Amino acid sequence: GTGLASNTRIWLASDFVGLGNGLPMSLDGVSVTINGKSAAVYYISPTQLNVQAPTDSSLGTVSVVVKNSSGTASGTTTLQNYSPAFFPLTAPGNPLGPPVYAAAVHLDGAIVVPAGFYGTAATTRPATPGETIEIYGTGFGPTNPPVAAGLLVPGAAPLTDPTQLQIRIGGVLASVSFAGITAVGEYQFNVVIPALPDGDQPIVATIGGLTSQTGISIPIKN
């Protein structure tokens, strides 16, 4: 949108003072409600807000209201149990892509993108068939134990029904040893890379009858 905030920033440690295990529900006077419930605010800018949808048993079309010092703006969105998506990684020189890779790391912490993708700023290398990598996304639904929105995540919580989840890389069903929420709004998947040829292989997740975004890949190097 436009005029959503007067400055640009993410939440800081100072925004959590006095909240216990709660998340900030406003930044610099910018707040959002979804279906009348306050949404935690992670990022503000004049044209974009990043917020966490609050816990809600309602489904379907709901109201979205943004408030700041200049006034109020309202609209609608669709609330549903699942809205799976992988966090994307793009090249610094082309932030809109392509290429676009799923946010993932090797178990030693190296980022799963082509070697040199970020120059000397980070250690990077493609994935190798047979290895386990950690892939990150959002919107993959309820967990057991439940993790309420608006609060810090106390520890890793697996998906309530991991049998619903399928992750395919290069069209091949991958083995998933862990799937669950590990941080605010962030799900982690420990995935074994299938036997695939070298190159950028598309990755797609399906859960609850919904599919993650297209045009995103995992780089493979045998």
C-alpha cells in the first residue's frame, strides 16, 4: 500500500521490553487487526507491513485494518488453516529473481545456494543427493503442542499431522525427518535430497490440499 508508516524498520529488542513472552502488537504507532484481533508487527515501511496473522478459529473472508498516526485503512483477506510457502532467497543484484531458491541450510550452517552466490559474504554450496538439509517456510498449519500466534516460540513443535505434508524436489517425493515450527512464523523441514541430476531443481510442498509457490528451486550438485 501507501502511507502505511512514516519510517522503515523491523522490531528491535527494545520493542519487547515489558511484554514477557509476547510479541509487539505495534511499531512506532503502526498496528494491524485481522478479523478484529491484533496482529504482531514485525516490519513497517511506507509501502509494506509484515505481520503475523493472529490465532483464530474463523475461516473465510475477514477484515484487515491498519492504523497509524495518519488514520485508518481497511480491506479484506482470506483466513484459512494452511497457506504453505517457502521463504525465498535471491541474488543481491536481482532481488526479484530469477533465480529464486528456497531458504535452506546444510547441517553445518552453509547456505544452500550455488557456490559464490553471495560472494565472500557467506559460505554457500549446492545440495548433494542423499544429504539432509534444513528448509524454511511459513503457513504450514497447526502443531502439537499448539503454538499460539503473538507469542515467542518456546521450542520446536511438530506438525499436528505430518502425514499430510509432501515435499517434492525435481518432481521426486523427498523424505522428511522433521516438520514443525521452530521460530515465530517459521517452520523447519529436515529433508533428505533425492537422487537428482545437477542443476536447479524445483521444490513444491503440499499440505491440506494447498500447494506452495512455484518458481522456487533447490540447487543440486553431485
